[in-house]
Amino acid sequence: MKKKMSLAPAFFVGPHIILFLVFILLPTIYGIYASFTKWNLMSDPTWVGLDNYRTILFDSSSTFHTQFTNGLKNTLLFVLFTVPILIVLPLLIAVSLEHKKVKGKGLIQAILYVPGLISISAGALIWLLLFNKQLGFVGNLFNSDVSWPANQPYAWIIIIVITVWGGVGGNLIIYRASISGVAQDLYESASIDGAGPIRRFASITLPSIRFPLIYTFVMTTAGAFNVFGQPLMMTDGGPRQSTHVLMMYIRQLAFGNGESIAGMASAMAVLLGIVILIISALQYYVMNRNAA
Amino acid sequence: MLKKKWGFSVLASVLLLSTVLTGCGGDDDKKTITFWTPLTGDDGAYMDQLVKDYNATNPEIKVKHVITADMYTKISTVLSSGKGVPDLSIIHADRVPGYVKQGVLEPMTDVIAAQPELKQDNYLPQAWSTGTIDNVQYSVPLDIHANVMYYNKDLLAKYGVESFLDDNVVTIDEILSLQGKLDEGDYVVNDALLGWVMLAQIQNLGGDIQQDGKPAVNTPVMKQAFEEVKKINDAGLMTPFGEDGYLMFQSGNVLFSTDGTWSSTAHAGVEGLNFGVTNVYSTSADKFTNRGSSHLFAMLKNEDRSEEKVAGIGQFLEFIRANSMEWAKAGQIVASKQVNESPEYQNYMQSFFTSNEQETQSLYIYTYEYYPYIAEAVDTYCGDIVRGNVDIDETLQTMQKFVEDKIAESAGAAQ
């Protein structure tokens, strides 16, 4: 009888555990193993110890070192450009949607959320046409005569625009849900005490949605580090590889032309993973402590 | 109530598990030839039709065409696990040397022995010989798909330069002669497949991409090739950097488009675009090259492939050899001579490239084993060099190093 009861939770958790093991944990472990090898995906991996890491991190004459540093630099730039917008903008929209006089809240939310459901490639094709010098409206609107994907800083701008367009909705929904969970009497009593809207936002809303804020901040940052589709589709890494992000190099090495260089690619991926891990942990630590 | 919940969770987990696990199993049907191709575009439909036609002849073993996105990655996976290896696949010419070196291709010896017509004489010679390594035949060709040059007939007439086409070679000098003569917004040539165009110029200048098996990227010939093509850009005759030159050709603003044989169907779909096809422009008036690749039938190593299946593959390839007119519709240069010498084939635009010996020879397929890395380096950097965004010498050094580093990493793994 006792035994029978203890099976129930296993059935609920089981599927997730199995999926996690098969599709996340095992590949991760194998990926870490592969990063210590030379491997072309077909023959058996050859153990090379820390060689891949040494090449990537310290051999400044190596192509892989230049690719890694350039890729990481561009990825960091992408994170710096997009994450603040992807946190602040949805938060502002969510707060403004709380105002009593705003009509069609559901519609506005839907309009902002739908882009997130569209695949990056389809979205990118549309945006490329919008930014096209001859066909698009942007050239006329800004009276600009440059080809945006091929010149900086425009190349970054179009990547940021499509990222924000596709990413605002997801965080917006989380913020709206958590703001609607904040007790109304807090606002009422604050108003009675004479607190203005800004004070109410800073002293009630923000502390109340602390955990959703930390969560979205950490997840958005981790997601931004894994950026791949937007620069690939919009600029193909150009001009002069200045928007060529790390994931593009990793993919090109492992699944590009000719024989695969999967060991080196894995090492780059592991290094990227470590960077994400450190930054996420740091974010969580700092925000949690400040909020407490 | 509790019971109901239980039932639901069991059902849910069973469903989930079964979806997860069905991906792993899959018995190979002994009566079917599994045929993988990377033909994810429109050409996949033409191949579907060919396979359907073959199966309609009621062969003993039917062919099942599986269009496989990311095919080369999947090939790596099935080869390393040894399970689910397709019986037959279409691979690109540049994959053959690497695959043979890694020992993952089965020679076509038995297939060819059973089908006397599957021989070099019946195919475009270079398409056949890309599959010949140390006198062993590893592939049977389907086509050559090449970089070619489309021209806008109306624009040629407008600028009075139809004479460019007289000798079938449009030279860079001829292109440059149009400097200052074009209306605003018109261009002589676009930058479609620019990397392929560069690799053709290497041949036109009598160079190569290798020397004694070592990659040769940072060479005087490569530099010269880039400098020649760069002249077109510097004269303002190439479609601007970062713009869709392919689209600009289709909208009637560009005289020449250097894209692929396979684009002819798309160009034909553009209303009012009056176009023809010729050889890719050249640095010299004496030589022209159209850099090509080839779709090849090949068998990946698979111990479970029965003799019956090998015989079936032979029959299928013989059927394709005799009946692949359908493939011409996809715009490709069909490799089988029976097809490309037939009167019906002359209706297709790409028949230009098999119209005489010189044309046939202009279709050049690189067979150097590290060609893919070199092509990648050229593709990555050619735009910036031709547009004058970077220093040629420095970038050629970077490219040479790029290829050498990649070779060094892969060579160790292949052993």
C-alpha cells in the first residue's frame, strides 16, 4: 500500500526527468567531454586534454582565438544593447497598461506578444524588406541612403529592433501577471498617505514583483548570450564580422563546410556556458541581496 | 477522482514516452531503398517525381525518397551510431574526398558491374571523375550545378552592348568599358555567388587553390583575381554592398547576374524579365570558367545493405541515367549524356553549357580535399576584399591561416 502511493509522484515527475536526462543532461556531459577532444562527429573522438582551451584562450595567432574573442565581444555587445531594453520597455508598458483609462488592454498585449510567436527567419525576412534601401520605408522615412545591414551602426540597430520586436511580449506578460497580483489595498493606502504614482511604482510595484524581475533579468540575459538567428538572418555577421556572434562561429565549426571541427566548437560552447553561468549567478546574487 | 487522475498521468507519461522512444527505433524495411537527399528547395519536388516514376515501373525494391534538412549533420550522427544509415544518398562533389579519406563511402564497384551503362562515357566527364579516387568509383553523378551568368536582354540592347556576348566571354575589360555610361540606379553586374566567381577567376588566371596537397590561398594569383574583380566595384559598376543584387537583377536594374543554374526557374517567373544565360565574366578573353558542383549518388558505409538492395540501387541509377529529363526542369545541367544530348533537352536554357566541348570543359569542379574550408574562407572574406573594406594582403594572410588552422584541427581527428 505504501509502495503504491509513492509511485504517484514519480509518474508526474518522471516524464520531465526523462526528457531532461535524454535531451539536456546527457548531451551537456557529452559536450563537455567533446571539448577535450579532437572530433569530426564521425570517427571516435581523440583525447587532447586542455589543448582546445589553450588554443582558444591563449594562442593569439590562431584563427580559433580570433573567432572566439570576436564572437564573444559581439555577443557581449548584443547583451548590453538588448537586455536593458527587454527589461525596461515591457515593464513600462505593463505599468502603463495598469492605468484605469487605458482601453483594449488585451488587444495591446496580444499585438505586442504575437511577434514572439513568429519564427525569427520569417520575421527577419519581413524586417529586411522593411529596411531594404529600395523597397523599404526606412530609407524614405529617415532619408537614409545607406544599406543598413552592411554598415555600422545600422547593422546593430536592425538586429536590436528585430530582437526587441520579438522579445518584448514574453516579459510583458510576466510583468502584467505579477503586477495584477499585487494587493490593491497597498496602492489605496499609499494614495491616502499622499504617495504619487512614481513613489507608488518604486515603493510598492517594484518590491512586489522582485522575483519575476530577477527571473526575467536572468533568463533574458542567458537567452541573449545564445543569440544566433537575428544576426545570421539580418547581417550574416557583417559588415567585416562585426555582428558575427559566438554561436555563429560555434555552429560553423561543428556543422559548417567540410569536415567538422566539433571538439573546438564544444570548447567554445563550454566557455560560453561558463560565462553565462557566472553572469547569471552574479545577477541573481546582486539583485536578491539588494532587494532583501 | 483519484483513480481518474491516476489514469490521466499514466496515459500522459505513456504518450510522452512513446513519442520520445519512437524516434530511436525504426526498422529498415528490407523491401525499400531509403534514399536521402539534401534537396530541401523546389528541386526536391522534381526528385520526388523521378522516384515516383521509377516506383511506377514496379521494381522489386522500391525507393523511398527522404528529403533531409541538415543532411550532413544527420549523416555524421547515423554513421557514428551505425544505425539508420540510408541505403543511398545524394551528396555534393566537395564532400567526396573527405568522406573517402574517412572511409565512410562504399565503392560503387558492384553497382557499376551489374549495370554496364553506368560508365564514364555516358556522363559529363568531370561529374563522373569527381567520384573517382585511386581508380575506385565512389559515386554516380546526377548533375552539375554551376555558377553561370544571366543577362538582361533589354538592358544589353538599351546600352548597345549585345556584342559583349559574341565570343561567349564577357571580359572584365568589357564590363569596365561601361563606366560612366549607365543611368542612375543601373549596374552592370551584381555580387551574387561572389565566392564562386572568385574561384572561377583563379582558373581563368591559370592558378589553383592547392600546391602539393597544401592549401594555397595567399597566392599572387588569388590577389590578382581579387584585384581584377575589385576594379568592377571601384568603377561603381557592381550593385552596392549589402544590397540584394539578385533582386535588383530581377527588377531589371542589372545587366548581368552571376547566380546559379538553379535560379533560371525563379528568373523565368518574373514578369517582363527578358533574360538569357552565358558564361561567368572572365579576367581574360581566352578563357572562361563556370565554377560548379555536382549532385552525386553515393552509398554510405552500411553493413546491413543487402545484395538485393545494391542490385536495386543499380536499377534505380540506370533509370535515372535514362530518364532524368525531369531534373532539367529544376534548372540543373543533367550529367547523363543520353539526356543532355537529346533534342528535348535543348529546350532548356542550361543546355548552353553542354552545347560544345569548350562549354562542357568550362564547368569546373574543385576536387581538392580541403576545398570546403577554402570555399568557406573565400565566402567569408571575398565581399569585404572586393568592396575595399579591408587590406588585400592582410586578409589573404588571414584566409590562409584560417584554412591551415582548420586543416590542422580536422587532420588529427580523421586518423
